[in-house]
Amino acid sequence: MISSLLIANRGEIACRVIRTARELGVRTVAVYSDADAKALHVRMADEAVHIGPSQARESYLVGEKIIAAAKQTGAEAIHPGYGFLSENADFALAVIDAGLIWVGPKPDSIRAMGLKDAAKTLMAQAGVPVTPGYLGQDQSPDRLKREADAIGYPVLIKAVAGGGGKGMRRVDRAEDFIDALESCRREAASSFGNDVVLLEKWIESPRHIEVQVFGDSHGNVVHLFERDCSLQRRHQKVIEEAPAPGMDEATRKAVCSAAVRAAQAVTYEGAGTVEFIADASDGLRADRIWFMEMNTRLQVEHTVTEEITGEDLVEWQLRVASGEPLPKCQEELSITGHAIEARLYAEDPAKGFLPSVGRLEHFDLGQDGRIDTGVEEGDAISSFYDPMIAKLIAHGETRDDAIAGLADLLDEAEVWPVRTNAGFLFNALLHPDFAAGRLGTGFIEQHLEELVPDAEPDEAIWRGAASIALALDEEEQALADLGGFRLNAPPAASVALGRGGEFRTVSLDSEQEMAAVSGFRDGDRVVAFYEGQAYEFALAARGSVGARAGDGVIIAPMPGKISSIDVAPGERVAKGQRLLTLEAMKMEHGLVAPFDGVVAELDAKAGAQVGEGAVLARVEPAQG
């Protein structure tokens, strides 16, 4: 077994490799950039080496620095993780030439699968079904246009060196082909330095099916069954599961056998994933599943395969790299239950999935299920790297059990002030089409409006947030500071909460619906978490929420001056209507009606200074 290992990566995957290495008694070495000087993978490793500035192109993508770090620390082997240099054949060769062990496939295998056109030609020769299309060397626009016309529209243009959705265009009409081709080539040249393209028939009801394969240096190759990675946004996987819903044994045998033939065709060693596109218009059928590409590395979603097989794929990687045969033969591998993984990203779905960066002031992903992460509370999410915070994985006896388990994990996720896609993932999991296994790569795009959570909380969440504020009195504060919790408040109480400068009295009544939120109070704010979504509410100051006014009583949430009064005694008002404005802390705070009613009392005067907790008005429900 390898005795010492350098992980040429960062974040979640670096931590993942370190955990298995530690269990095997393997010494670990981390590398880090300026931005990652205090990162979790650095703290976990036995030793760490600084390799450059925060930009990946000056640190994690500089192979010479990584090899030098391995030499400096006496590391025997290098594990590339995924991303960065993991599928770089030149780097793999440089590692081997430096006298180090490369934990991955041979450089020739990486090269053979590196270009999509060459890989498809090789696969066709090996008897692996490939998508109908054009892989020819004649790249003239006229020839490509003729081939597209012959294939039939819609057609897909793909850069042969592409990945991550770049250098890819769908063309629906013949008259749009040349413009799309030119655009695709420009993007491919810019992103990959290679503008060669191939053409594929567009699959109308596509599902993304991939097979985990493993080979060793003794000529053995096995598969560890399939995964379904159809839920994608902009060609990036979001939710993955194993086994694939609706996969019968005959189809599984056909597609997994094809994946093994693909690996054997390139004398594959180590972990790899053979990716297929399926036309699921008539369910999953062996004659409608075609090879797309092979990823010559460990995949992000390898966790769901581990959960259904009970195998540690990183351990397999290290044993194979050490020259050992595969730990198990094909007949010893089987599927147990169902597993689903969701990728928790630092992004805001309500704002077009814009990245969200900053320090994780509050970070609690619960204790249930499997959580693979590279951060802890207090760590920072950087703008320099992929925004994935963690992978949440649930395993159950059935698919329904796994869905329920993962939904619970997402519901309990507490991340603040960094925004996440947890609420979006929660909604996707519980969508009726997902539950029924009606999947496809266009699922998210088709249901996007339904999946993005409302940015504003409903009344039940307001009352849930109020319950947090009311329960956290001074005696309970020390306990609350230890982390999030879930509670219900006493009936017939109210509290002043605000959002966006608008304050309102939130009444709690045992007959009213209240969301079972979790959350915390920090100074002048309450943060409530519900079904993965985070909502922030303003409080005047610690202690002000203790004023338990009756229904409809409007109290001053902080000391200030009444800058305007917008209603009169006896006036009918609507829920949310501004009653008066309090100027405090150089800001104006509107105090609004908690429900439809009548202004029964008005104890405020424009220009008057009021203290925190002062009763300013009272609204009664309208009669008749």
C-alpha cells in the first residue's frame, strides 16, 4: 500500500481523500493557495505546502509546483481528485516521469478518451453504441451543414475538446446552422484552444445515464452499476442518484457491459465513468442508449455508488495504484437500496443563481445522512473556485425512502449569511414528476419557476420566526448561541419583526398556522430556516422582542422619532398598510397593519421621540 499521498486538489474532494487515507494509515500532504491558507483540507492533512496565489492557474493548475511539493515532502503518490489537473495526460505523465505514483488511469487512456470524436470512433470499433452523428475530419462549414441536414434537425454541435456545457449548441432549423457553428467554434477556441466540432442527433427526451467502471493493472475490469444524473442546470449536474429509476435488469446488463467494453478498449486502470445519453421517450431501452464520453477520473457523484454497493471507491483507487488487484470481482458486487445526492451550492436561485461568497457565520448541516464537505463554520466561501459547499447524500431501502431522507437533510440545512440553493433542491426533490421518475436533462428548465423558492416568507414563516424571537429570552440565549433549534412559541403572544425596513406586529395564536422553522437570533436580527430557504428578519435590539403586546398592538421596535403618521383613529386599514414611520439609526422604518381592520387607538405624534417598546397604535379586526 502507498505510504504517503499528496492530494493535488482542494475543498470537499481533498477532505474526502484524506479521510480514507487516514483510515488506511496513509500519511497525507495537502497543497494550498493564498485563498486556502486556513482551509479545512489544510487543517486535516498531516502536512501542507503553499503552492501560489489564489488564482487556480497560478497554483492548483501548475503541475510543476505540485510535483515539487510532493518531492519536498517525500510523498510517494499523487491523487488528483476531480477537476483541475485530474484528466490532464501531460501532468499524469510528468508525475510518473518524476518517479511518483499517479493515482489514476494511464496517460494513454486519458488521451484516448480526451477528444470526443476520437473517443467515439474508438468506441464504435469496440462495439459500444454511439449517438448517430458526424465525426469526420472535414470541418468545412459546407460539409458540416450537409451532414447536419442528413442527420435531421434538431442537431447538436459539440466541441470535441469541450466540457461543462461550453462549446455546445442546439440547432433547430437548417437556416440557423452556420451562425450556431461559428458561435460554437469561437467559444471552443477561447475555452479549450481547439475549435474542432462533431455533430450529434438531438435526443428529444434525454436522460443522462452513467456507469462507474474500475480497472486494475492485472487486466481486470468491473462495473459498479449505473447512476442517473439527468437533473442538470446549464449542463451542470445538480441531483444524482443510483440506481437509475426505471432501469430493468436486461437494460442494466446491456449498458453496464458496454461500459466495461469501453474501459477494456483503452486498457483502463483506476476509477472511471462512462457516460451515456438515453432516449427515454419510451422508457429506458438498451437500443436507445448511446455512448457520449468517458471521464477518466473519480466523479463528484461517486458517493451514491458507494452507498448502494457498500464500497469505498477512494480505497479502491489507492489499492489499484499500489499494484493490487481489484478488491472484488463482478460477481461479488450488488445493489442494496437507493441513494440520492444533492450538490449544495453557494448561489442565490432568487437572483438568477448568482454566486454568493463570504464567511459562513452560521453553518449546520445536521447529523443525519452523509455530508461530504470541505468547510466548517467560520470558513469562507471564495470567489476563486467552484461554489459547491457540500454534497448531501441519503440512502434508503427504496427510492421514496432516499428522497424523504434527502428532503429532511435539506430542510435542516442552516447556512448564513451565504445564500444557497438548498430550497431549490428541496423543491426539486418533492416535485411530483421527480417523485414519479419522470426525469430528463430538461427537467429543471421546464419547471424552473416552480422550483425557485419565494424570496419573501409567507405568514406561517413570519409566525415561525416570531416564535424564535419570543422564545429566546435572556435565560435561553446562552443555549441558543450554541446552534440552531426547532420550537413552537406560546399562544396569544406577538412580536415586532421587520423586513426591508417595514416593521409589523406578528401575532401568535394556537389556531393559526405556524411553520416549524429552525433558526437563531443574533443581536438585532432573527434568521429562520424553512425547507432549505433562509429568511432574515430585523429586531430593534436584544430584549425588545420580549414586549408581549396583545393582538393588533403596534410597538416601537427601537428608540426613535415619529417622522410621519399615515392614518387616523377610526380609519379602516388593510393588512400590510403603513400606519406610521419611525426614524431610527439613520433609517426610516415603516410600521404596518398586521391584518385588515380599524385603527382603534393612535398614541403617537409626528416629531415625538419614543422609547423602545412604546405602544404607538392598536388595530382591531373590522366588524362585518
